[in-house]
Amino acid sequence: MEKDELPRAMHDMGGVSKFMCDPVDTEPHALTDFDREVDAIRQLLGMRKVMSVDEMRRAIEAIPEGQYLRMSYYQRWMRSITDNMLARGVFTEEELRAALEQAG
Amino acid sequence: MSDILEIPSDRLLAAVRGLLVAKGVMTTDEIAERIRITDGGSPAQGARMVAKAWTDPEYKALLLRDGTAAAEMLAIPMRGLPPLGVLEDTAEVHNLVVCTLCSCYPRAVLGYPPFWFKSAAYRARAVRDPRGLIGEWGTVLPEGVKLRVVDSTADYRWMVLPRRPEGTEGWSEEQLAAIVREGDMIGVTIPSIA
Amino acid sequence: MIAPGTKVRVKLDWPETRGPCHIRTPHYVRGETGVVERHLGNFPNPEDLAFARPAAVKALYHVRFDPKPFWKEGVAPEELVIEIFEHWLEEAA
């Protein structure tokens, strides 16, 4: 069977035909403050055993493909962190809505 | 929360950060400290290891046997981080590292993963068209050199120990470290003194 | 423990089709045959860690494949080495 016909998950990208003709952007891209803070929060959540790296990856992998490909790398992390915190009950949806109001 | 996508990222970050701090999971000082530590990681760390391995056979043996211990020997913090494996390039074999499933990268010794390493194009092409891929950096392997791709799928992080370029005889470790780039330690480029 | 040099086959299994999961065995290598290079160590199963479930410790191997037959188009590398957990490996016929 052709590899492209296998029931792969969308993040499982090795050898996938639709990316084979894409050029690689080899230029350096500076990280934003947003990127670096999300990265730091992820590390702290891991160190505190609040969210393992595999829990974070799983929630990233659950993002629908169309959205996944549109989001930046750290936007995916932010989405995953939020989903994990809600799922684990670190904060509730009501609390998040209130905090978003304040942050807005 | 279904409407989470509609929220601008910065606003979501501010809200989540505020909640994590309010719940006592972390403090803003801890976040700032973690950013400072992470910003300290850079390819210069890995380059020091490569340069030392080029000049010290005992260190090279340790590096290939236990990358974590070899990093710690140069005061690079590794505690609590995934084990580091080191892939040796030879006259016969060139190594290339990819993570097709996400973006596993030897951050402890190379810093934040570069943009290209995380891209769909890199992740897809590295296992199926690696010579075309490294050609994007202008890299061409000598004829007869075997290309060995390492898909970093699980608990290790991998870096490449490239070959020491000709014309560097008698150079100091510092001089050697200065020519080793990020891409050389992933395998998309090859160190040169040109 | 699987000895270096042992021929192994990666299970042809698709947990992705059965519900939420987190798999560290790439799709392109499932059902393929390779050779164990070495035992890398033992690590908690990420398939359970991803759901915050108790995770059994599993042996992790570096397994080498010849990927040339994997795809009809493209020029695959001469060797492809992948970290694969023991529960994804079976004896090759």
C-alpha cells in the first residue's frame, strides 16, 4: 500500500507527498516575546508535573489539521497548554472567561 | 472551549499566565528566570563540545558513549533533561537529524529549535528526499558517502559530531568552536573554513 | 531484551483509527522490517503519559531500516534509524 494511503495522524509528517515540493525556509526567524514566554511556561508546567511533554503533544495533535497548519508553532503550544489546564481542572472555563475579560 | 481559536494569542497568554500565577502554579519571576535560562542555550554550547572532541580523543570517546556526561563535563546543565545521543560522521557516513512527529531537538546544547527544523517541509522531506533537502543549504555530499537519517521519535535528543575540516591543523579549541554552526550539528550543513 | 542485530518487524497497527491516542511510532515505518542497532534505555510509555495514566516502563531501541522501498518517488537515504518502543516490535519472519 502507498504510504500516503495509510491512516496517519496529521502531525505524522515523514515522507508525506503533499509537502515534498515545499521549499524549506532556511532563514533564521527571531522568536517573539510571546514565543519565549509560552516556551518558559511549558517548561515550568513540566517541572511541576502539572503537564507532561506527552500531554502537551497529544493536545497539539488533537488540533484539526486546517487550524494546525494555520497556527504558528507557539500558538499551538498555547492552545495545548490551555486545553490541558482546563482538562486537568487547574482552572475552569468560567475562570478563563473572566481572566480573558480582564486581559482584553 | 470551542471559541478559543477566536481569541488573540497575546490575550490568551495574558489570561492563562494570570490564572497560573493566581493558582500558585508559578510566579512571574519564575517565568522570567526560565526565559533567561533558556535564552542562554545556544549552538555555541554544542560547538564547544564538537571542538573539544576534535582535539581530545578521550573526550570524543565519552561524547559518543554518553552525550549527557560529555555536556555536563563542559558545565552545560543537563539535569532533568532528555538523554543526549551523539552521531559521529565519518568518511563513509553522514548523519542527518529530524523529528517527523513534532520537533524534538537537542535544546540543551543547541538552544531553541530553528524555524526550518519545525517546518512541515523539513519534517516530510528529511526521510524521503534528504539529499534534495540539504541541497537547500547548498550542501552536497561527496560521492559514495552513505546518508544516515535519524528520526528523533522518542526519549533521546540527537546531535551530530561532524568531521573536522581539513586545513584546521594546529587550531585551538576556541578557533575550532567558532567555525561550528547550528546546521553542522543537525547535518544540514558541513563545517568549512572557506 | 532484544539483542543488537536482531531482525524485527514494526507492528502494522493503527490506534489512530480507534480513538484518541498519542503514538511515537511514525506511520511510514509500520509493517516494515529493520534491524535492532542497540537498546537505548527504558522509559515510561508515552502512550500512557500523554493521558496522565500510570505508565509502564518500556525498553526503547534504535532500529535501522533500509527506506529505499518505502516510497516509489524520491531518493530516500541509505539508512534510516528510528527510536521504537518494544511493544511496537515483533519478531521478523
